[in-house]
Amino acid sequence: MSLIVNPYLEESSSKVRSKPIPWEGYQRAGLITPAELAAIKKVDRQPRSKVESLLLTEGPQYATLYLSLLKKLVRVDVLQYILVLIGDSLIDHDERIPLYTRAAESDPELPFGPLLRALDTPDEFVQLKACQVLAILFGSTQTVFQSSEINAFLNFISSLIQDTSATRRDVGVQCLEATLPTPAFRLAVWQVPTIMLSLTQLLKSSKAPQMQYQICFCIWLLSFEPRVAAEINKQYDVIPILTEVAQNAAKEKVIRVVIATFRNLVVKAPAANLPAMLVAKLLPFLQNLAGRKFSDEDIKEDVSFLKDELKAQFESLTTYDEYTSELVSGHLGWTPVHDSDEFWKENANRLNENDNEQLKRLVGLLNTSTEPLVLAVAAHDIGKYVKYCDRGKKLITDMGAKTRVMELMAHEDPDVRYQALMSVQLLVSHSWA
């Protein structure tokens, strides 16, 4: 089980443990039974050794007691205290997870109902502590859960990862990391696009090695699912992001988990990922890594494997394959094919194959990309295509790309403006098919 460690949770838990709770008052008010009062008093503000001894002999009773109290009591200080008791009983004791999940046998709302409701409590500590406990329970392969329970938890995790608070983001990423070893949870996470989108955005902006490592670890765990491995780069552009993170990493463990992720992507879905890895210039980086010393032998093995796979892929590529790989990746750059008149003479008409599949990709980048480099290269390629494809001007006009290129003549980037101007001249002057 992944250990969820956060300074705010640790410090707040310590304070909560020392606060007195008026249990007798709750019993007089009829909120708890005499038996519940007697049981809770045995663990209330008691030394850890005494509580552990009780849990050894009466673990099932105390798991049910904690959950029952969490379900029926509403005061924030009580919720805080009960959640700390639950957390203390579970941390470093995975064998106790079934004590909580079996509570469903006596009450189907347990264990998840009260814990999920705690996520909606205004108190931040109650929210985050409940999230920590849920992550421990959900992260166990022994746990049986409903899809509605998973969805409620994952929606909360998504909100944490998107939060402006560093503490909430940290707890969110760690709790996600704790659940992803469970295969059912990996597929459930994949069904919540905001989680993956938030992770990639946070990875691009975070310079903290520990946060980088935790996010990359989450992506590595997700990459064990073949469906995820086949789609993750297409949907979230993770290969260039992870490559850049590894290139700039200050810690070996960040490089290790990124390279391990790449290995999974190649093993599970080579056709979907090898071309994008070549476009992201991963091969030169791997050749650089091969000459470095690492304390972890797994890195060397993974680097060697990836290097061999990418070399084989590179050697089998034609120049047209290279070009279409760029189009598929969405990362156009000034590689030699773009300026080669020989290439365009031979291949311009191939963009029309399969119902103009590659031409549609090129026009799509022109319409959707916000990167000046991609726009400049795409505008340039439209001009080359029109020059060497007899039907090019009509197809480009029908797709609306002529209007888009003309708009780019007013772009803020000078290279985009220049390339758009050159293409418009060809679009205007070239004869119709």
C-alpha cells in the first residue's frame, strides 16, 4: 500500500488526538449508546500501544464502532477525531482493511457512505482525512465497491488535483497514486478525463521533483492497461511532456519512472507510441542516457530495450512515414522533409489517400494548434501541397483551409505571418484542377 504522507495531515492529526471530546454528553443526549460510550472511552486519548492491543483482540468491533459513529454524528470535531482513529488503525496495517469493508455485512451503507459524505463537509481536514482513508480502502485488491462510490471519490480527487492549494494538490495526487495499483480503479480513472488532463497540466508546471515523480508514477501505473497505453498519447500528448520532464530531471527516480512508462507504452501499444517517440526526439536522449551511470540497473535495461525498439522503427521508416508520424503526433517542426521539393513531388498526392486522411490532419493542425512553430510549418506545408498536387487548391478551399491561412497572415508571430503569406501566394496563383 502506498503511504500517503502530508505535513498538513500529520500536524492536524496530532492536534486532533489531544482534543477532548464530550462523549458522556453525547450519551446523555441519546446520540450514542452506553455500550458505544464504554468502547470509545477505552481508546479515547490513550497511548498508541494500548489502542493497538485492543485492536488486536477487538478489531472488528472497533472498525464497526468507528464507522457507525462517523455515520450518525455530525459535529466537526467529532468527525475529525473519528477519522484520525480510523486512519491510525489502518496506517501500516493493511491486514485491517477487511475489518472495515466487512462492515457492509451488517449495514450496506458502510464503510463508504459516511466517508464519502465527509468529502462534502466544509472542514478541510475532514475532507482530506476522509480522502486519505478512502484511498487506503479503495487501493486494496480485497475491497469490493460500487461504480457510484468510485465515481464520487474520483470526482473529488479531480477537484483536488485542479485546486490552487499545494496541500490539496499533494493529497489528491498521493491518494490517486494509492488507488491505481488496483486494475479496476485504473480503468475507472481513465473514464474521468479531467483527472488525466489535470495531471498533465500539473506535470508541465511543477518543478518540484517529488510532485513530478508522483505524477509520473500515476501515469506509469495507468500505462499497464493496454487500452490506456494505446490512447494516452493521442489524447493527452504525454510522450513529449514526459520526455521533457526526464531531460530536465534532477532526481534519478524521476528518470526511472518515465523510462519505465515508455517501456510499458512500447510493449502494450508499439504502433501507437513508437512514431510519437521518434518525433519527440527520444532516441538521441536515450543514447545520452546509455552513457550515464545509474544506481538502478532497471534504468539501464529499459534504456537499452527502448533504444533498440526505436532504432528498428527508425530504420524501417520512409520519409513519408516520418512526415505522417509528425502529423499524427501534432508536433510539426522544421525537419528536412518540409523543405524538400523532391519529397513533395513524390508525396503530395499521397495526402489524398484514404479519403484525404493526412490532408485532414494537416488542416486540423492549422485550425486547432496554438503553437507558432506548428502553425508556421503547417501553413508552409499547405503551400507545398498546393504547388505539387493538381487538385490541391480546390481541396484546400473546400476544407476551409484557404480562409484559415489568410487569417494567419495577421498572426502575432512573424514566421507564421511569413509562411502564411507564401502559401496564400501559391493558393491565389495556382491553376484550378
